[in-house]
Amino acid sequence: MKKIIQLKLKILAKMIVAKYQPKVIGITGSVGKTSAKEAVYTVLNSKFNVRRSVKNYNNEIGVPLTIIGSDSPGKCLIGWIGVFLRAMRLILRHDPHYPKVLVLEMGIDKPLDMDYLLSIVSPDIGVVTAVGSVHLENFGTQNNLQKEKSKMIAGVKKDGYSIINFDNKQTLDMKDLSRAKVLTFGMEKGADVSAIEARFSFGPKNSQRIEGISFKMIHSGSTVPCYLPAAIGYNSIYASLVAASVGIAMKMNLLEISAALKNFQSPKGRMNLIEGIKKTYIIDDTYNSEPKSVLMGLETVAKFPIESGAKKFVILGDMLELGRDSVEKHKEIGRKLAEIKINILITSGERSRDIGRGAEEAGMNSDYIFHFATSKEAGIFVQDRISQGDLVYVKGSQGARMEKTVLEIMADPLRAEDLLVRQGKEWKNK
């Protein structure tokens, strides 16, 4: 049944794209896809009629559903008939309100996934955020993963734009595959769209409360200030640079882009600052995890200003789907933790034990390293050990369920559905 639904969705989605010919922006990468998608939507929505992928609609089912503009009915056959009828109406009639721009997150889990998605729709603008280590169990080597993601760049229409992460070698190597114009983004010197002077922004005068992050954006010799009042991580700066690159490709100027980015809201579980119990800070980065994204998160932790005498706690769950590199990748994170000198490390899950081992081998005192079987236990443990002004960073793969840790230490757990990932019934029952 799934194969039949998948085929029908593909055919209908291709017919809709052929009829309405929207500008298609495809976004892929091991890290930062969703944040980039939201930033791109925020910028383009200020000027165009835009639709973007919602939830995790980034696969062979989700991409066509986004094109059609329907939610997934799950296992409801009548619901799927409704989806097909909606698609047929779009094809047989003309909808003057159909989006002029589609922002599609295009995820891959295994070889040939990108081929299938590109057989549904060819992007006018293709983005690769970065190549990391997630899904290596299915691809065997990082080189195979890179090749699969590079198909996005090779598949961009000749008169379009390929947008590539300058700071990620595996992504930058894709540059020569593009038939289209290329724009690079990054924080290293040489990127076409870059950011400098990133810093935390604070509240009213004499306030120590962080309210966002600011930086200067540079392109073609022009510089504009940018302020993201609802974001704090470097991931949001990279997402903003992706959005700016797409905006430039869509002929927006830097001032328009900067103004639109003030409305950017980092998605749930992606470096969001949440108030914790006892007037502590929580950086909730629990959506998913892989080595590059953890290291980027820890850069923010290292630079996050706290009061004298306050402590920095890092709570990390398993990083899944890393294949044969799992032990070494977890130890690499531990070594980084020892380098930035966090006060307390707490790990959750069997694989995460290697984070603690790596930290101890790199010189961190074992008296400040703790391990628990579950994320909830980790949250309960830290409740009695945090004090006013402390910072708690929480991250792990989806299967580690680290949002349960955040739930145990957030100041207002009644707002969990508004603030945390995986709060639906299907997740709560797992």
C-alpha cells in the first residue's frame, strides 16, 4: 500500500509543479537543514508567496505532500483519498493562490534517496548545509554520504543557483559539480556571503539576560548589521547566511534580508534558550545529534557568559547511526569538553559512555563525570546540583529522547508543548 501511495504522490506532485512552475528551493545536509529552511522561509516570506516543508516532511512522502499542501493522514485510507482529490483539483482547476516559491527540505537516509527526490522536482536553487556523520551506518563511508548529497548540487537547473557551505570541506568540494551559478556562505574568509563579529546581545542596560545574537553580514563589499532576537547559537548564524544567499539569488538586497531575519525563530530543540529551575539557563539542543552539530553547540557553550561562581553543565545522550566510527566520534566530543573546561559532564545511554571516557582521557576529573541509563534519570540527578546562574546544555540523537531531561529542569513544564520537541501523543507513548 505504501508503495502505491508513494507512486501516486510522485505523479501528482510532478504534475502540480509542471502546471504552476513555482521557484523550487531544495535544502539538504547532515546538519542544519531545518534551521536553514526556516530562515529561508522567514526571509522570502517577507516578499513572496512561499510555502515550506513542515514537521519532518523531507522524504519520498513528505516532499510531495508539501507540494500538494496537505498533511499526512497516516494510516487513514479515507484521508489519503482526500489528499489525492486535493491534488487533482489543483491540476484540473487553477488556484491563483498557489505558492510562487516552494522551500523543500530534502533528507536522505540511504543510497539513492536523493535520486528519488530529484525525480519528483528539480530545484532552481539547491542548498547543501554541511556533510557530517549521521546515517553513516547506511552509507558505510563519509565519502558515500558526500556523493549522495552532492547530487543536489548536480541536479540544480542550469539557470539557477547552487548554495554551498564554504566552511565545510566535503560541501565545498561539490562546487565543480554545479551547472548553475555558485554562492558560498560561511564564517571563514573567502565565502561569498559571510558573517563577522558575532556576539551575544543583552537585555536593557545593566541587564545580564541574553536576548539573541548579533553579527555583521558581508556580501560583495557591502556590510549590514543583523540581529536575531530569538536565537543564540552559531547554527542560527549559518542558517541566516543560507537565507541571505537564497535571498540574493532571488534578487533581494541585504537590507531587506537583515530586516526579515529579525523575525527568525530557531525551531524547537535547536539551540533554544529556555528558563530553568532556580533561575538557571538551559540551552535546548535536543532535536537530534551528530558530531559536527555537537561541536558547534559546544562553541556556543564555551562563549556563553555566566556570572562569577556559576557553573556550566553539559548533558549529552547517544549519537546514533555513526556506524564503525561511533566510539571515536563520541570520544572526540569528550576531548572537546575537556578542552573548553566545562564544570560537570552528564551522559545518558550506552554509546555516550565513550564521551565520558574521551573527556577523562583528555584530563577531565572523573569526579565531575556522571552517567545514567536514561535521559529522565539524568534530568532528575541534575535538579539538586544546579544553582542560580548556572548554564545547562542538553543534546542527543532523537532516539536518546533528551527532551525528557529538559522537561525535568525547565522552570515552566506546563509550556513543554510550546517549547520542546516530540511532545505529541505518538512520542509520549514511546
